[in-house]
Amino acid sequence: MIVPRHGSDKNTLPAAPSIEELDYHGITMLALSVGTVSLDTHPQLNQRRAMMVANEALKKQALQELGLACSENGLRPLLFKGSALAYLVYPQPWLRPRTDSDVFVDQAELPKFEELFSQLGYQKLFAIEGDLVSYQATYSKALSDKVALNIDLHWRINNRQILSNSFSYSELSSRAQSIQELGFATLTPVDHLLVACLHRLGHHQREERLAWLYDMHLLAENLSPQEWQTLAERATDKQIAAITLDALMLCQSLFETAVEMSITDVLKLSAKQTEPSAIFLQRDLPEWRILRHELAALENTKLRLRWLYETLIPSPAYMRQQMQRDSLLLAHSERLWRGIKRIFRS
């Protein structure tokens, strides 16, 4: 069974979904590996698999070099999300497609990372910047004519104000494990599963892709009874029980993921309490209503005004680049109109 794009009236995709649908869900190579794609697509997909294996080898080497450089400079970034899970829970890393590799770092060490990336030949990609409007930056390095390694550097776990303080770098690094094959530290399975639940709704409110849910399924299938108990306690403590329960129940429905009833009972009980993060379960909620909750999550009026300023009035360089306009007035007018349409859509 495959989850459709959010908002579809269908509950499943066709028995023989198109390559485009498989690509959207990020499961094309998985489908090929288990033989659930039509035979006439095998030549094309086998060729793609060979390309992905080769590309993965290049990216793996670059990640190993980056991991070693970080270690030599006394830095300990945490590799997480897709690239980490590709090596932790998938039989082969190329079965888990991703456009970037995410790392979580100590904000105080951002200047050291920026210097190191520059030394290693990475270029910082253009994006909106500010103290509150974004908690990540992307660095890219060409590995061949057609392959680049993109590193998403995060200093908070999520860009949503409601979720941004759910996990700190110091907390996650204190119990991190190692991906020896890459030379990176990473999150524990429990933390990875909880962060995946945050990412699903906090970053992709109007999307539902099977690859993200399958990540959760693979993580959940390998949890010990003690880890399940830890997950329930941590989700409750961090007030993310409702979004965690929602993700696990969907995985159970789709993949028959083994989730102990005692754990779901704990999460259900906790989810009955008022949790700020539960707002993201309303997948069709207009963005303006979410923005109200985002503002409320900031500590004081000064921070709220600053967040509004950074959101509404980015730097001139960003505006000209993003809107492809020489006139700042036209650029701001066009961006404002787009923003109004986005935040009031239902």
C-alpha cells in the first residue's frame, strides 16, 4: 500500500504505480528490489540503479572525508535523517534517495564549520538568513559533472518555532551512537524516530511521502521493549506524543509495524493533554493560523517582532535573487502577494 499525496481522495495508488508516483514517494529502488514494478520498466530502472550506486560511492567518500576533517578539527556534527538512516536501517544506502545530507551542530561552533567547509571546497548556497527565520544553511560541493554533495547544516532541530527547541544538540550528542562506515556520530534509534515524526509534520505539513514513513517503520521494527518505553516517556516529556502517535498508527496501518499496545495507550493518554505541536495534525489548516501559534511559541514581544521583520523584510540581496527583480519595490510586492496567497489557502 502506498500513501497518496495529501489531499487526494484515493487511499492507495494503483497496483502497478507509475515511475513518477514511485519517484514522488522516494521508493523507486525499493520497489525494484522487491519486484513490484512492471517488467517493462526493469531495463530503465536497472540503468538508474547502476547510476545511483556509482553516485552513492562518490557521496560516501565525500562524507567520509568530511567526517575525518571534522574529527581532526575537534568538531562532532551529528548526521541524521535520510543519509544516516540509509546506512543504519537499509540493506543498501542507495535504496534511500535523498537530495542532501543533514547534520546537527552546536550553534556556538558555526564559524568553525563555515571555515572548514570553505577549506574543503564547499560553497554556501543562497537562502534567507536571520536569527529566527531559519536555523539551517546549505553547503554544496561538486563531486563530478553531475553529482554534488549538499550538506544541510542545522543548529536547531526544526525551523518551526513550536518544534525548534524539542531537542538540543547537547542533549542528542550526549547519547549519540556512531556510524563507523562514515566516521560520523548520529542519533539513537529512539531519537531518530522522534525527530522523523517532527520532520514529517513540521517540515512537510501538506505532503505525505512513503519514504519518510518507511524510515519510521524500519526504525520501529528494531526497537527493544526498553527503547519503546523510552520513546513513550520522551514523547510525553517533550509534548510531541500526538504527532508521534499519528505517525506510528499510520505506519502500523500501511506496513503492519509492530507497536506494543501499552505504548500506544501511553501516547494516547499523553496526546489528550494540550500539546502545542498537535496543531500540525490539522494538515489542511491555513498557514496564517499556524503562524499565530508560531508567534506564541516565541518567548516575548521583542522576539516576535524580530521574527516578523526577518520574515517580511529579508535582505535586498536575497530579494533580488529570489524574485529575479532589479527593483526592490517590485520584488517585495510580488513576494508579499505570493505570501498572502500561501498563508490564506486552505
